[in-house]
Amino acid sequence: MKPFYITTAIDYVNGSPHLGHAYEKVLTDVIARFRRQMGDQVRFVTGTDEHGQKVQASARKLGVPPQQFVDQVSAEFRQMLTRLEISNDDFIRTTEERHKKVVRDILQRLFDKGEIYKAEYRGFYSTRQEQFLQEKDRLPDGSWPEIFGEVTEITESNYFFKLRSYQEWLVDFLNKNENFIFPSYRQKQVLEFLKEPLNDLCISRPRERLEWGIPLPFDEKYVTYVWFDALVNYYSAVVDLPGVWPATYHVIGKDILVPPHAVYWPIMLHAAGIPVPQGIIAHGWWLQRGAKMSKSTGNALNPLDLVTEFGADAFRYFLIREMNVGQDSDFTREQFLVRYNSELANNLGNLVNRTLNMTTRFAGGVLPAADVNEDLERSLQELWAKTRDEFIALCEGFQFHTALERAMAFLTETNAYVEKRAPWKLGKSTEAKDQALLRTSLATMAEALRLAVALIQHVTPATTKKINAVLGYTAGATWRDELNWGSRLNGSKVEPALVLFPRPTPPALEAGKPAPKKG
Ligand code: MSP
């Protein structure tokens, strides 16, 4: 079986990680964990993009060598992965030898094939910012903003990659592979973009201007510029692992789809004689007050603050539950608290508390067998079978937000079942029929809980483990088998209590609704 190889974009290290970076890693992790559960052999790679002008400038400002600077920031990104329970198999950095070697090999191969040529590059250049400017950088009156200082038109020799000669091939490829990009409406945008003739891609910068990059193997006076370095990480990370390439999916944000991932990358690979990936998943942006969350806008949220306050699982749950993959979402603390309180603390947390509490009170902490199967039990079991099947199909199509909604609806129904059976009343009766119903309701609620948390475990891995532990349950090896309603918990000794999603501390609570007390 071909391994399922999935990647994230590699993050620039000129700033600390923010919520947008965290989301992409969580989304990719959720897909990776889901595919592992489905039996795929998964390879999951993420990393950092460490060359370029901005990094060079940031290091200079701090008066430290660039390598020292990137070592520090890259470590921060890796730390974030640990805190978010990301299950990546590898972490690639573009300053690593294994990567630089592959970039140079590919460049040499393309150069030898005549796909790269040298030509003059004319453009407006800002000496103060040490960068070429684009027409879009101009102010509405046609002048250049103050920050660029003096802007002059200069001509510089550089290396170009023959992108244009592959335009027809790419259009044909996209027409033949209709599902190359998810969501599919983004594929149409790429085809729209390809209606205009492509320009060849400038892939170099003279070393005297940009020191911090990978030297071209055929002309050491130049370094590669941006995408030829960064995109190759996907390939260099697995080049020594037989059978892993091509990638199954690259997960990226919509801002770097066209042209880098949807145009440059397939053409670069095809021109170099390397198979192209199976697909690209382009997610939307986290916004704050309508603007893309980013370091430069100054509205970036530190994901680790939320993780510290609410735990990794609550954070992961919120991101995946809230965002429809591909579309944008506004991040508000209020909405976070609403979901935290109503879905995690009340719906899931409440079922956990009731199950542990009542099993302890009425059954000596040992889960009994269900010996009645009436309409109430049967309809919950039917809902389970439907929920499970729909949930899996939704996850296969990356509709995780709807999948979680279904899982929550099942938990709501389970809590409603508990209300109807009212084991707290049955527990006071000594009638044999009531005792049988009591045992049945305890077994039913515990089994429903076990199933629900098994279902969402790729989103909430730590919570699922904790709940299994207090249910005295060790999950089996095959996820799909775990999802069948049964009697696995019969005779299991449960813990008396578990604090899972504690009520937020007062300042946080002000923004959300206090949870009503139940059960
Ligand atoms: N280094 C390049 C990617 C090279 S991939 C070969 C880059 N880095 S980045 O740090 O700017 O962004 C990394 C990823 O985070 C991108 O996929 C980007 O879309 C994503 N996000 C950055 N801000 C975001 C939001 N506000 N919301 C969601 N994701 C966004 O681009």
C-alpha cells in the first residue's frame, strides 16, 4: 500500500507562531491521525522555512548570526507542536544539509536540461529595504511609500525558470485531475489564473544582496530565491524513504495556493521528471475583526495562551469544530467560550460526570451489563450507527466541522436518554424491574460515552485517553472495531470522578455564558 504522505506549509521563522500557524498544524494532524485510524501507513511532515531577506534582516537587527536566530525561532515552532499534541513523524528545516543537497540537485538537473537560463531583470528597487518592489506597492497617486526610501529602476542579471513553456501541460493536467485541489472551487480559480500567459520565474538573487540562501550549484555568485528553496522541502524530507513520494496531500493556506503551490510546484516537479502530488488542501484564514490574523497586522493571537488556559484538546476541538475547511472564520474569545462551555464542559463533561458518579453511587463503581433493550436503548443504538457512518464519511471528505456537530448531537441524545431513564430515581427503588433498568441505563450511558470519545479521538486525543482510563478501558488495536456498540465495558471498574473541562476562571467567564448545573 502506498503510504499516505501529508505535509503542512513550512512556516517562516521571522516571527513567533500564531493561531493561523497552529490551525494548519492541528488540521493536518487531525487528517493524519484519522488516516492512521483508518489503517493507512501515514507519513506526516512539517517544518520551518528559514532562508531569505527578512530572516537575514531580523538576525542583523538583533546582532546575532542568522543560524543562531533561526535555531531559536525554529525551536519555538517545534515547541508549539509538542504543546498541541501534533503527531508529526519528521520536522524539516530548510537550513539542513539534507534539504540543501536536494535543492541543488534539482536545480542542477533543470539547468542541465536547459530549463533554467540567465537574463536581465528590470525592476524598481528600494535600497533602504533591499528589495524589488511591485506595482501593487505604489500609493494610489503612483508614488512609493515613505518606508522604501529612494526607489530606483535597476537592471540586474538573474536566473529564470521556464515556467511559461509548461503552461499548457498544467492546464491539461488540471483538467484531467479535477480533484487536484480541495475545495474544488479553488481549482477553478487556478484555471482562471492560467488564462493569462505565465511569466518565467526569477529564481535567484545575487549573493551580494542576499547572503542567507542556498547557492546555485551552477553559479555560486547567486542564491535560490524563495519558492525554489521552500517548496522542495516536501520532496527532500522523504527522498531517502522508498515509496513515500509523491505526497498524498499538501495542506496549505489559500494565500500560498496560486501561484506557488498550484502553478510553480507541479511545473517544477514535472520539468524535473518527478511525479506530482495527488492533491492540495487549501484552508481559509483565521480572521480577527475581519482582517487576516498575522504578525504584520498586529492582531495575531498566541495559541499557547489558549492552550495554557483551556488545554490542548479544547483548543484543537474549537479550531476543527468552528472552521469549515477552505473558508475563513473569525476568531473570538466569546465564541470559543460558548463552544467550550456548551459542547465540551456541558455536553461531554456532564456525561462523563454522570457516568462516573452514578456508577460509583449505584453499582459500587463496577459497570453492570445491560439486560434490557427497550425502545429508548434501541433508538440510541440506531442513532449511534448512523452517526458513526456519517461521521467517517464526513471526515473522509475533510468536513470535520460537520462531523463533530454529529458527534455532539449524539452526546446530546445520550444525555437526553439519561434524563428519560433517570437512574437517580431508579437507584432509590428496590423493584427488580427498576434495578434491571438501572443497570441498563448505566451500561448504556457508559457505552455511548466510550463510543463517542473513540469517534472523536483524532481531534481530542488526550481527552479520549483520560476518559478511557477512568472507564477502566484499554482500547483495542483496530479503530473501526472499537466503534461497534457492544459490551466491552461490562465489569469494568471506574474511577469516581474526573475533572475534564473546568469552568473558566472569572475574567474568562464574563465573556461566555455560565453553564447551567445538571444531573
Ligand atoms: N514559508 C511559507 C510557506 C512555504 S511552504 C513550501 C509561508 N509561511 S507563513 O509562515 O507565512 O505561513 C505558513 C502557513 O500558515 C501558510 O499555509 C499560511 O497560509 C498559514 N497561515 C498564516 N496565517 C494564517 C491565518 N491567519 N489563518 C490561517 N492560516 C494562515 O507562507
